[in-house]
Amino acid sequence: MSTVNYTEIIFKIKEEYIKHTRVNEDGSVHFTLEMPVAEQVCPHCEASTRKSKGKRSRDVKFGAMQHHTVTATYLQRRYKCQECNHTFIEKNPFVSRYLRLSKSNMEYLFRQLGEKGTFTEMAKRSDVSVSTVIRYCSKQAIPKPTQLPTVLGIDEYKGNAEGQMYQVIITDLRNHFVMDILPKRETRALIQYFKTFSKEAREQVKYIVMDMSPLFKLVMQTMFPHAHIVADRYHVCRLVDWALERVRKREQKRLVAHSRTLKYNRRILMKNPNKLTESERVKLVEILRISDDLRRAYGLRLAFRKIFKIYSIPNIERYIQLWLKAVESSHLAEFSNFKTSFNSWFPQIVNAFVLPYSNGFTEGCNNNIKVLKRISYGLRHFGRFRVRILLLSKKNSTSYLNS
């Protein structure tokens, strides 16, 4: 019956190299490794030799297996060239020169940097110190991209790194890939960043998707005057939902006798009417009966959602104008700012419901960043934070493409 050498698969140690194995009381495993005499090539004169000049021991850390550490004493052989009399060490598959961390353990450590986890957890799995993990993370250098995507997404996230509360994420929305992470959410810093790309590279961008941020809009109109800016549909619809929620909170404070009804059934107002259960429909009718303002606000929300069933640009423009007139005639203070905001973002909002692009992938990346930051109890060093985010995105993108 054939057997599988898991030691070779996991740690890349052939059975013939293991001279002795010791299992300690705490469950840790220790190997004594030695390679047989073999033909070697001198690195100085490239002559072949088999003359051994002795061995010296090296301690090697192979990480952990099933929560037990695996270490080894490697008896590394030295050879002497008979042509130039230089001595040199043999080549081996275990460990690089001057290091104690094995090659397999180092590969595992770098793979962990693309996972959601803390440096402390990585250090424990690799049987190294936290400072060693941080040092290897700092060695990772991911360069700035040289090209820009056709459909570019931009958003901010709360990173609290390098003294800046907000950082900026740039994504390729067509290929679902994080392009880069920027340290500052400032107009000058963003313009300076995009100036590093050539004019030809910036002209490759045809569509830019963002939330309704005046800062991002100013930067993108300055650096990409030819591109179409698309307001993210979710953020546009969320403005209407927030206005309805403000009306509900106002009416909840005013109608004390019905405050419990308005408070504990707020989810019903946001739910799709076609998906309401019979009991939820009864509650919705009761909520709209006790408040005229809430009934008008709910009607405006439903009317705005009908825009998803309109497809041509002229019809969408006409419908938004009609909806703004209905907002004005409703005399609801919570909806009063829509006329200003929608008029200043009118072309971008129309693009949101005409073009098939949204910032959903970027928002998903922001969620992964928040999880990474929460698990790690914050990452203050921006360089290491950027590396972790880009490696995590690369892993997820690879998994997405392979699936």
C-alpha cells in the first residue's frame, strides 16, 4: 500500500534527508537534517567537486503543524573546490543563506499577509516574533499601477493611518480589481497622484463611478474631462431613504401615543412593498394612517423607485424633473435639499440609471478593509496597511476568476 510523505509536501523535506526525529513532551517536533555528498559546482570558478570539508549545524524554523511547532537542526555541508581552493556551502531546499526561517515557512508567512488576520496570529503560526512578521510585511513593495482602467471606481474609507482619518481606494470595476490605495483624501494629493499618469493613460478612462462627493467630482472633472461621471445608484437611493427616515423620527417624537408603532416598525417602510407579508401590510397601513407627512414621504420614496423601470435618457430626465416638482409640492422640510443636490448632479444621476456601472465592488472592498482593520485592532502604518489590502484583494480576485 502506498504512503504519502506529508513532511515533504508541507515542509519540502525528503525522507532521505531526515537522520533523526524527536517528539518533545509539549508535542513539538524536531528533525535532524543532513544531505548526502553530491556533485557541487563552485560559485567562483564553476568547476565541479565532491570534496567535503566538514559540516556545521544551523537551527531552522519550519512553523507550526496542528498547533505544534516544527524545528530542525540542519547539518550543512561545506565543499572545497580543488581547482581554486575556495570553500562554499551546499545548496539545499530547506533554508536560504543567513536565515533561520525555512523557505516553506517564509512562503506560508507571505501567503498569510493576504488573509484577514493579525500579525500576532501570523507570528504564532509561523513560530516567529511579531516584529519579524512586521519586518517581512515592510519588505513587500507593491508598485503604483502604470495604467488606468476603462471603468474606474473611487471611494473613501476610514483607515486612521499615518495621521489621516480617511484614505482613498481606486478600483477597476470592469475586472473587479483594486488598483491602488491612496494615503490622503485631499484635492491636491489626488490631483498630484493622477498627474503621475500620462495623458494617454488618463484618456483610457471612459467612466468614473463615485458617491456624490463634491471633492471627488472636482478632481475627476479636472483630471478626466473626457470621462463620464456616474453617481452610484445605491448612494442616490439612500438619500431618499434617509429623508424618509428623518420624517419618521420627527413624527415619532411628535406623535407620542404612536411612538412605539413608528419606532419598532421602521423596517417595514424600507422594505419592498411586493415582499411584505400580510401582517406587515396591516402594520404599514396603520403607520401611514396616523401621519400625513409620513404618508407623503413614503409616496415620494415609492415614486422615486419607479425610475428603475425607465430606460431611455429623455424619459429618465423627464421623470426626475417631475419627481422634483412632487417633492417641492409636498412641503416636507426633510426633502427640501433634493432640488439643489439633484440639479447640481443631474447628468451624473441620469448616468446612474442609464449605464450598467455601480460602485458595489468598491463598497465590498471597503467592507473587507473594515473587517481587516477590526481584526487587527487598527493598522497605523499606511505602507503595511496598503500592502495587506492589495494582497487581500489580489487573493479574492484570483479566487473570483478561478471560480
